[in-house]
Amino acid sequence: MNPSHLARCLVALSIPATLLVAQQPYVLKLNTQEVALNFHAEDASGRTIPNLALADLRLRDNGKPPDKITLFTHSQNLPLRVAIVFDESASMAGYLSPRRVAQQLAATAIQSDKDQAMVVRFDFETQIQQPWTSDPAILIHAAAHVTDKNGTRLGGTAIWDTLYRVCRDHIPAQTPGAEVSANAILLFTDGDDNWSHARPQDVIDICTQRETPIYPFMLFGKEHFDKGQGLLRQLAEHTGGKVFYQQIGHTTMADSILQINQDLRDRYTLVYRPHALKLNSSFHTIKLDTPAKATQINVRDGYFAEP
């Protein structure tokens, strides 16, 4: 495995490691010996846990506890930056209504001019149907025309290339001193890629670096398994996202988008100093759990300690 790059993330440091609820725009400085983890916590029923304490958590970096935790904070209304990515290859024709997806996202997630969404379509090539916008009407109009060129004669599908380009070229890295947003990619595809040059691991690396979880929407249930869907599950797992199954009915999809909105806006951030950290580009695995609670933690699984 070869996930992420050392995150440049989000809050202000040099304060006691107690839980803070961020009410003002969320800004952060990190020194080179600190790592920031952003994560969402939910119970066994998928409900957000709003009162997680630092004492509930167990963190291991390369199998060792951190030397020091410098910040633990909880934000409940982060601005969103969501890319909606539609597979418009022939194999997906007729399965979903991009317009309906955009309507549901606009109704749920575009709540202020700080919230933004973009629309991307792909088959063998990637096309930006609509750049970042905070206008629900513009978003819905763009999505309504996603299927205008459905099913090209070439028949290729470049899922990994598209995801890589969206994260690299259109989702800016979180930088110290800038207001933090919660990024995400909503991916509508069957997972059948036959055209990409990028690998799934390349997607994991760049999306983890950009603090962008991937949420694949699958047409079938968990019992249906093939190579493509297995790779989509890996993308979700390693980037801190989640897979949504049997996303055929509009009501089911609306509920899933509502859950993503809640998950993204409600986020914990833990900043720590790893034990004997060396900035030598080596990969560090991260394990974060709650030994005494039945809690699901959605978090990236590592970083590169880059100088």
C-alpha cells in the first residue's frame, strides 16, 4: 500500500489538547513535526457522534503512540466543496438522472455562498461540465446536460484518470492560514475502467493529500462483487469515504446525500507530534480507533513524511 502525502491541514496550534468546538472560520498552522488528522465518528447505526472525547481515542503512528497531542477540535458546520463525478460511458446509460442528483445535492448541501459544487462527466476522457459554483440553479442546469453526449463510439472508461485529475487540478490543497473546507467526491460509476493510465493507488495518494474522501454510489448490494467494485471500496476506505449500495431509487439516493452532508460538516481534527518523526519521505501508517466504544472512524490510513 502506498497512500497519501503529509497533510497540510486545518486549525490553530500551541493550545492545550482539549476538545474545542470551532464556531468561527476554521484556520490552521502546522509545523513540520506535526500531523493533522481529520475524521468523522459515527455509531453502529450510522449516526454522528457529537461528543467524542480525546480520552476515547487510541492513536498509533507506525504502531507507536504520539509524543504529544497538540490539538483536538470539533467543527459542526464546515463549508463544503463537493465534486459530482458521473460515468457517462455506455455501460452506465439509463441508470441514473444527473439532474436529480444535482437537485438533491443543491437542496441538501448548498446552504451558503461558502458551499460549492462542480459537475464532471467522463467516458474515455474527462470533461468539466460545470466549474465550482454556489448557485443551485447553475448546478442543476449543468447536470441536466451531462447525458447529452452519452456513450461515445470509442467506448472507453477512464475512472482513475478522471478522479486523479479532479483532485490534482480542481481541489486546492488546504494551506496554513486559509479557511478550511470539507472536500468530497461523489462518484457515480460501475467501477469498470478500461482506459486509464493512472492507477487506483495514484488516486488514493492525490485525494488523501488533498483531504478529499471519495463516496462511490453503487447500483448493486454488498453481495455483488467484482474487481471494479472492489477497487471502489478500497478508494472509499483509504481516503476516509464511504460506499453507498443499491443507489437506484431517488429516495435512497437523497438519504445518502443527506448523510454525506452531515458527515462532512461534522468533523473532528486531531493534531499530534509523531514519535521520532524523520522527514525522509517514508510512509507512516495511521490507526485511530475507540477501544471502549462501538464507533466507526472514517479517516485516512497514512501519510508520507515529506521534508
